[in-house]
Amino acid sequence: MMKDAAAPERGRTGRPPRTSRAQILGAARELIDDEGWERLTMRKLAARAGVAPTTLYHHVRDREELLAALLDDYADRIPRRELPRQPVERILAAATVMHDALAGWPWLVEVLTADDLIGDAALWMVEAIVDAAMEHGCPADEAVHLYRSIWYYTVGEILVRANADRKRAELDRPAYRDTVFRRLDKPELPRLSAIAGCWPALCAEDTYLQGLRALVEGLLTK
Amino acid sequence: MMKDAAAPERGRTGRPPRTSRAQILGAARELIDDEGWERLTMRKLAARAGVAPTTLYHHVRDREELLAALLDDYADRIPRRELPRQPVERILAAATVMHDALAGWPWLVEVLTADDLIGDAALWMVEAIVDAAMEHGCPADEAVHLYRSIWYYTVGEILVRANADRKRAELDRPAYRDTVFRRLDKPELPRLSAIAGCWPALCAEDTYLQGLRALVEGLLTK
DNA sequence: GCTAGTTTTCGAACATGTTCGAAAACTCGA
DNA sequence: TCGAGTTTTCGAACATGTTCGAAAACTAGC
């Protein structure tokens, strides 16, 4: 029977491993640094690690788990910035750290939607938010709701933006938004027609920050 | 030169098409109804439509565009519910319609992140939100920010929940959250340890509604 | 040293999305 | 009627993630 690949527990017998999980993760990081994450294929990774493609699957469950492991690894190296004392500001700061860290690795898009948490290494950010909410007077369940709202909002912003960027770069087709707005000369949507011009100019970063503050303050002053 | 596949403009000459885009979309809908969207492959779709797989690519750009077309089609059939007069309530109602419609077809997950809009057919929901915000006194740019915040939040919630469901069903592995929480007996995160028990019990739907209201009210009373 | 058991490795193969180039089927003008 | 141009169709093939089964390489007990 095969032991858990994540915790090999070098118990006794067996063929000596020529490859380790850490080795594979390292090779993956190199490859991503060199070519970008879109070009990380299992075959290339295997080649760089010097093994057959199928060997990888003895050390990671699949490509997605590999990316998740990389994310957790990455989150572990996010510097734990000093956070403000005031609860609301502390929540905003922690959320911003989380947001910026995730936005910095937009290639982990697929992993972000696994649940309302990412790996162990990022738990201090979650704790910071929950803790501040409770210090502000929230009961436990509302603190969780607050955190989770922030998570939805943050993940949504990152996924939408990263994906839009990717598509625009991919085959320089116009932004989807533009193809929709181009047909807006029809008169049945007057308000949208009037706005369509200013729409694309509005920075998504601004939207994120304003919305985040509104979300947090709205949930705390209930 | 090949004309735009989306707008064939039956101008003049050429081999008579045995296949139409509408036919393909119809076959796709059937297939999804029969087997679920996860099992919609281009090859199966071609088989049901009675053509070679490669033929599909003359009528849709790729699988993603096909899904997007299906979504737009679907959005077109969302009944345009009567919305409340009061602006804040109208925004909440419109957002809820949008949310429920998208959540009802979680298989369109990949398309949702294309931009901050979906197809033409759903524009009335966008218009409803923007219009209500401006009626409430928002300038145009803030109305757009508001809409976009709602979009991020909604998309985030749907993607996270749909993806978590999918993974849990896929190979009945435990929720990612649980594997993280299981290691929470370490004492360095006391607040989280205390909360971990109640966390999974909190309904995501509740989180969504509370957060939505907070977001909207927070942004409007600025 | 030999055998049984275990772990790691890998080649073959499959499913899937997609590209490419050529063939088929048609229209129009000469 | 015929050839040029155009649109549609399709078979072959490729890249990629992944599974499967068998072979390789080792340890422990006899």
C-alpha cells in the first residue's frame, strides 16, 4: 500500500527516492520564474526535475495540488507587517495585505476558489481579521461572516481582474466589456449608454478599496 | 478570407452550411441537461450535432466562447422581475436576481471572470443597479464603482462556493477548510481555534446577504 | 544469499481541446 | 459550361493532464 505522499514517513523498505517533493516544488518555482506560470506544464516540469512526467504524480496529487502547495509556500514568506491597533483599520490593513499578496501571484487563480481559506501559512491574516472584529464587539459567528465576506469580495476582484488581463493579452482581442458596450447605441438602456464612456476609465483598484471599506464598516456598525 | 463566424452575413457564394451556430448551442444545452456540464466535451457535442469535432470550431471560437454564448442565452430568459421603487432596495433586489441566476448555473464558472459584465442579455440588471444608485444621488463614476463592487462580491461568492462543491463531490476528499482547521490545535492562533467549530456551520448564503447589504449601504452613505 | 514485500520510476496509452491543411460543395461571372 | 473564389467540413495530428500496469531498486526476515 502506498503511504501518504505528503508525509513519506521513511519507515522501512522500498526503492530509494531519487526525487523529493521539495525538489519538484523548487523546479516548479524556477520554471515559473523563467517562463511564467502559464507555461508551466507537467511535462516541462518533469524535464527540469530530470524525471519522467508520470513520476511527478507520486509526489503531488495533480497539477492543482502542486499549485496550492506553491501558494501556501508563498504565503509563508509574506512578511507579517505591523498592523494598526484600531480594529477597523486593522481589518482593512490585513485584508489589504491578503489582497496584495494574492494579486501578486495571479497565476494561482485556480487554487483561490478551493474554499474560504488558503493554506496554513496564511492563517495569521484570517486570525487578524477575526480577532479585530471580535475586539470590536462582534460575536464569533458575525466575525466569521465578516471575514468570509471579505474573502468573497477579494477573491472576486482578483479573479475577475486577472482573468480579464489574461484574455486581453492572450490573443489581443478587445476586452469583453468593450464588445458589450459597443452595442450600446440602442436606446433602451439610456443610463448605461450615458455611462459607458467613463466606465473603462475607472480604476479597479479604487473600486476595491472603496468597496472594502464600505463592506467592513457596514458589517461592523450593524 | 473567412468572415466573422458570429455574424455570417450570408452574402454570396460558398458551400451550404449543414450546421448552424444555433444548432450547436441547442445540442450543447441538450447535452448539459442530460449529463451535466462537467461532461460536456467538444467531441461529445460534435457527435450529438452529427458533425466532426473540428467542424465546431467554425461556429464557435473555442469552448469558452461556447459557454459564454450559452450564458448570454440563459440570461436572456431570466424573467424581468418587478423591482422595488426605493433605490437601496432596488439595488439589493437586482443584485439578488443576478446572484441567483448565476448561482443556478454554476457550470458557467469559467466565463464569469471574463470581465465585470456578462452578455447583452443581462445588461438590464446592470442598468437597474446603476440607475438606482444615480437616482439615490451618486455621480456616474460612483455608480459604476458600486456596481462593480457588487459584481466582484457576487462573482467571488459564486466561484468559491461552486468550486468548493465541485471538489467535495469530485473525489469525496474533505473540504479544504477542514484539512486546514484540523491542524488548529496549535496554540499560536487562539481566536481561530475557538471559532473553528462554528465556522463550517455558518451558511454561505447568509454571509452573502449580510455582506451585500453592508456593501451597498456603506457605499451609498458616503 | 534468497525471497517476499514495499516504494519509486517510467513507458504506453487515453481523453480532451485545439490547429492545420486539404478536400468538398457551392455561387457567380465569363 | 467552365473556372475562380468562397465557405464549410473533416481527417490527421499535436499538446497537455492524467491513469495504469509493470519493471526497477531497495529492506527485512529467513
